[in-house]
Amino acid sequence: MRRASAIAALSVLALALPAAAETWTAYTAPNEKGLQWSFDSDYSYRDAATGRVVVLTAIGKVGASPRMGPSGPGAADGVGFIYALDCKSNNLLSLGGYSPKSPLKIGGDWRSAAPKKADGADDAALMRQACTNSAALPTK
């Protein structure tokens, strides 16, 4: 009976783990040091109040073993930012950043902050990737 209970518990755990997995989508090419920016498409959503697409980004080292990131806030190798993107106006708001030494903090007044124009190749790449099919994102 104990063996059946243990097998059942492990089966439930095995099924639950993939549901919590992160799906990182690269949006930049690796730089000369092998670092590449990605966003977590499982975390991405449309903000109900503003219509902006909210994305969690992280940097990771391609080809490293073990791979450094991308990992989310609170992870030992997690370094990144959260942005709110206005796909129509091509601007963005930085909601906060995180690293192993600095946990993520998002201010409650971010919706009233002034956005900045998406500037540079990295911003353009993030806007292009994260805004594709943004209408299908969940609204929160």
C-alpha cells in the first residue's frame, strides 16, 4: 500500500512540474560573450487597465553548462526586468528589475508613469517578438 501511495504521489508531482515550467523566447541574438535576452511567454499578459503587454525578461548565457538563466526573480542566476509594452504606440515602461542581490519590486503607480519610446535594437526586438499575437494573451 505504501508503494502505491508513493507512486501516486510521484505521478502527481511529475504532472505538476511541467505546468510550472517557464517558456523562454529569445528576442536578441547572442552577443560576443554569448549572452542573450529572452522573455517568459508563459508570464506575458495584457494588463486590463492599460491594454499594455506585460513581459518578464531575463538574460542567459547560450551554450554554458549549466546554462546561466534565464531565470525569474528570486533565482540564484536570475537577472532581468519586467516591462509594460504599448504595441500600438511603440513605447514601453520599465516596471522594475531583479538580480540575485536585488529582489523584484514593482511600484503600484506604474500605470501612471510616463512611457519611453522603444529605442535601440534590443527594445525593437522585444516589441516585435512580444507584440506578435498579443491579442491572444490572457488579460489580467
